[in-house]
Amino acid sequence: MTKRKRAKDTREFDKRFDEGEDIHDIVDMSKAAIIHHGKKVRITLDVAESLVNEIDDIRKEIGVDRGALIKIWLHERVKKEKAAGTVS
């Protein structure tokens, strides 16, 4: 079996993947990790309608749903606070 060349950049990799090429033998899986985020917990927030409208404007522009955008923002903020040492 001939070993295929690695993609020279992410654009080439994405192109090969999008064209249906089997990329398993050109990916280094030794550094892959599965992240288990644990049990999901539902929270409820009361937020001003104007803020929800502003969030919706942003999410429509980037093409994600409201919940996903808020989760991303919360995750980013928690990482920032941890990096700053304000939480342990």
C-alpha cells in the first residue's frame, strides 16, 4: 500500500476531505482527545428582550443558534477568568 502525502496546508486537507477522500491514514491520531463535558444541566435566565434581540442579530449574522452562541460565550469567559486566576 502506498502511503499518501500529508496535506501541505489546512485548505488542501479540507478540500481532500470535502471530496470524500479517506483521510484516516494521513491524520495523526496520537494527539486526538475525546472531551467528556459531563452531565448537562439546564439553566433558566430572565433577560431583557432588547438584549435577546441583539444576541439574535449576532447569531443570525454568523449562522448559529442562540443557545450555541451563548454557550460559546460562557465557555470563553470561564476560560478567561481561569487564565486570569480569578477562579480555581
